[in-house]
Amino acid sequence: MPAAARQFVVCFEYVGPTGLTAIGGATGRRYRFDRPGARVIVDPRDRPSLAAVPHLRQV
């Protein structure tokens, strides 16, 4: 990850009923939210695409 992208942390929480795997739109990385309330740190470049996923909220 480039130094500029590491300057801040982006974290998402899953608020849906089961689990979810989301794919980052910029990096193609898979992010696994295995249960309701799961929090995952994501690459800042993937923030816009994950923000559009239902049941994910940035924390």
C-alpha cells in the first residue's frame, strides 16, 4: 500500500443479519465480515465502493 494511503485508517462494521464478503472496487481485495457487528479495516482506496454496500457502515 502506498505511504499516502497508510496515513489514515478506514474501518467498516457489518450490521446485517448473517455474514458478508465484499470486494473492494479499487483493489479487488476481499473483505470478510463473518457475523453481525464484525469490524474490518479496509484499504482507503476501497472506501467508496464499500460505502455503497448495504449493511456496511463506516465507523
